[in-house]
Amino acid sequence: MTEHELWHELAQQLRVDSVRAAAGTKSGHPTSSMSAADLMAVLMAKYLHYDFDAPENPANDHLIFSKGHASPLLYSIYRAAGAISEEELLSFRRFGSRLEGHPTPVLPWVDVATGSLGQGLPISVGVALAGRKLDRIPYRVWCLCGDSEMAEGSVWEAFEHAAFGGLDNLTAIIDVNRLGQRGETMHGWDLDSYANRAKAFGWHAIEIDGHDLAAIDRAYEEATKTTGQPTVIVAKTIKGKGVPEVEDKPGWHGKALDDPDHAIEELGGVRNIKVDVAKPEADAQPHQFKTGPLELPVYELGDDVATRKAYGEALAAVGSSDGLVVALDGEVSNSTFAEIFAAAHPERYFEMYIAEQQMAAAAVGIQVRGWKPFASTFAAFWSRAYDFVRMAAISRANIRLCGSHAGVSIGEDGPSQMALEDLAAFRAVHGSTVLYPSDGNSTAKLVAEMAEREGIVFLRTTRGATPVLYGADEEFPIGGSKVVRDGDDVTLVGAGITLHEALKAADTLAEEGVSARVIDLYSVKPIDADTLRAAAEATSGIVTVEDHWPEGGIGEAVLSVFAEAEEGPRVVRLAVSDMPGSGKPDELIAAAGIDAEHIVAAARKLVSATAAHR
């Protein structure tokens, strides 16, 4: 059998196996898989370098299916490589199977979860950045994209950043099969529309017939020899290729074939070709950056320090002690103070510019290789990248995100810059950690803990400077809280800027003979339920106060602790309820009803109501 004959037979096997996989549960995307079978057959048989017996090998190439719905094709590749059995292939989409409807890292050969279109290529940029700048290993990143997802803005953020970075270790393959879910895509088979834009962004673009094996071979060879810029292969393909009943026919997206046995017969029947995928040519180990002891910044009691500045200084210190720590920022590093890390560790700092989706994706891609990314921007702007964060949780990714300039306390910039939903958004992410420190020393300790924390970790920082409350020797374990002031009449719960308002309120209440317990809820998720329950038992009720909308923030986090209690405490929630405008921070905090005066009034009312019921 000649090389081209092998590729043809392998491609047909990939098509047959895609049909078979989807037939079992009568669901999946076999036609989307069939269009790219030739492209993947040549790739795995000749160009991919991957040790399926050692997926953790740092020298392995990376194959990312941005068109994650073509998972039957990916799983068929795994069978052809001997990584999974025929029995497992046919468990596709069944309950308990590792072969889920869209790929996830439940499988050791899958780097990231895909299926939310427009994410695979931006994440591939992150992996390629890691290879070039951090690992310094010459592996290649191959990304299979669908033509429908080319309408996503995140894809073009990736095109721009990859070209800017000169990532010639990245090859994107666009499977232009013309048909999307409901009909023809925006550009159909107009290959120039994709290639010309890619060239304008600075990519090397190659247009081919995606079913011409020789042309595919030449394109991959050209891509591997191109230097100084990434390559995109724009391949014209036919959806459902090989089965006349579905070839280039609308209405077959996401559907198993009606007569899979006949389709398999038309494709030449079941095959059992085993491909010995080339392993990386040489052992390689990631570059190691020099490190020293951890020396966190220390702030004196009573000094005014912005937690956003403490974040930057602490991150630089953690980076000095842990060579795996990496920082990314969305062109606001002089506000988030990530610039301090950039100055200390320029080789591990990535400027992502105003491209929050690409920044989140790059963080996910970088952590694929075991690095510890910290990404920062204004907390409000993380909302633009929220789907990437959601998918990062499905990817079991370990990323650390910092959101500064949160709440009305930022002042004159106005509501477009005020994150008022970020705590709710990040609390809702599966397995996430949400932190909200109130002073410089607690911020420093939490940044150090973030570096060792798995999952999605979000740190909310404050724009304005606030007094240092804690000594540098105090610890702030994630999942804990601090009783800053003890009392037995009422409990005040705050975090960040509102903790300082709660302390002012406690002083006023003390003058009136009301003893207030003040809790610093620096760990919003996981929450310190024991301390809150103890406070509820010891006092007449709880007042929560937050620089955030009422929905999903500190108040609701506290209420969740008592949701299943037979008799819960009285909880009064103070939060931002009306749309804010511009003004001085103190003016806005007062207008929102979350300043010390409003806390005092709420506490007074709560204590009086409790006394009246006794």
C-alpha cells in the first residue's frame, strides 16, 4: 500500500468510525466529522508528533479541535492511534462514557474542552505562546476550526495576537464545508474571504482542496517550514463527504445518519487500520526560571494601601519564588499594577492588549502546559470573557483572575467601569474560588495562596487606598473569615471597601451602647459557614453590606449558609440597588446606601425589632 493509499483508507476509516459512533445513540455530528477526515488522516499519519502512551510528555504536539462538535472524528483518530478500543469508541455519548458529546480533558489526550465555538484557536494561541516563550520546546500546535465559527470575534482576536507574536509553531486548519447548523455559512465556499483576512492579519495562508491528499500533504509541509508567522490552511471540503445521501445536503448538522449500515458500505466497510503516530523526536524539558525565597510585601498597620497595588507587589514577589507563575494583562497594567510583575519578570509577562477573550483563552492555553497564569483587568471587563471562564471550568483549568476597580467606590468613571455583578458571575462558576480582601497584607497572603489553588480563582481588588487592618504575620486561609471586632448585639458582614464602612458603623453603634460583631468575609466562596453560624447564634441578626448588586453577592452568599436551617437568623442586606452615575467615591457609596450611616440605621432597626419580639 502506498503512502497516499494508506491516507485514503485511513480517511475512510475515520469517516466510517464517525458514522458508527453517532449511530449508537442516534446523536452527534458525523457529517461535520466526515468533511475533515482527509485533513486529519494526513496530519496524524505524517505530521503529528505525539506519544499517546505518554500524554504528559512536554515535547508532544497539541491537537485542538476548535470545532468540538466534530468529536466523532477526534475519537476515531484516537482509535486509529490505538489509544482507545473499538468498544469505547462505540460508547460515544452514553452515560458514564469518557467520550462525551464534545471533547473534555476527562480524556488524557484532550488539552481543553471545546464546543463553545470560537474558543479553540484563541486557546491554541496560549499553548503556542507557552511553547515559544515559556517551555521553549519546539512542539507544534494544530487547531482544526470550523467555518461557521469564523464569525466569532474571538477568532479574530486570536488571528491578530498570533501574528503579532510571530507564532510560527501554530497552524490553523479551517474546514470550509459550507454548511452550518441551519444552512449555508456567511461566506460559503469563498476561500478567499478567509485567506485574505488572515493575510491582512499577518498570517501565511494556503488555500487547498481539503479532499486532495497530495495538496494537504504539501500544505502541511509548507506550514512546518514557514518561519516568523503562523499558518492557516483554508480547505474547501464537503460536509458528509463519501455518502451521497448526505453530501453537501442541508439539514444534516448534528444528526446521525438514517441508514448507517448503508453509509458504512458506501464508504468501503469497517477497517481496523492502526497508525503508529510519530513520537516527538527528542526528549525535552520545559525551561526553568530562576527563583528565590518568598518575600511578600509588608504593610504597616494604619497605612493607606490600595489592594490593587498590593496585588501587583505580591504577584511580583510570588513570581520571584515560583518560576511557574506567569502574568497576563489587558492593557491596564498601570491600573491593576500587573506592571510591577512585568518589570520584575518580563520573560513571564504577556501583554494581551484590549482583548479580554484572548487573554482568558491564553491563560487557559498556558496552564495546559503546567504554568500558573494570573490574568488581570478591570473586574467589569471580565464579563466580556465570561464564556471562556465557564468553559475553563469544564476544561478543569487552573487559572487565577484578578478584577480591579470594582463597585461604585471607583468614583467618577461611572457605571460602565463599575463591576457590580462580578461576585455573582464568578460564584456561579463550577468549583470556583472567589476572594475579596480588604487590606494590603490580606491581599498579599491571598495572592500567595492563589498560586497553589486549583480551579478558577477570582480576586476582587479595590481602586481606592484603604487602611491596613492586619499585621503581616496573620494568615488568611481560603474558606476562612476574620472576626475583626467582637460583639453580641448585631453582626455586620462586609468585604473590601464595605468592611471599612462596617467598622466605622461599629464605632458609632458602640457610642450608642450597641455591641457589633464585624466579620471580614474575604473568602466569599468557599464561605466560612461556621463563623457565620456562630455569629447568628450570638447576636440578634446579621447585616450584610456590599458594593455590588443585591443578586448573587455577599448577601446571598451569607443567606445560603442558613438556607436549610429550621430557624435562620434575620438577615438585612445592603447593596447597590439603583443604577449609579459619576461622583466622588464617598458620594456614590452614600447614595447606594452602603456607607456607615446606612449600616448604623439598618443595625439599629434590626436590634430594636429583635428586642420588641422578646
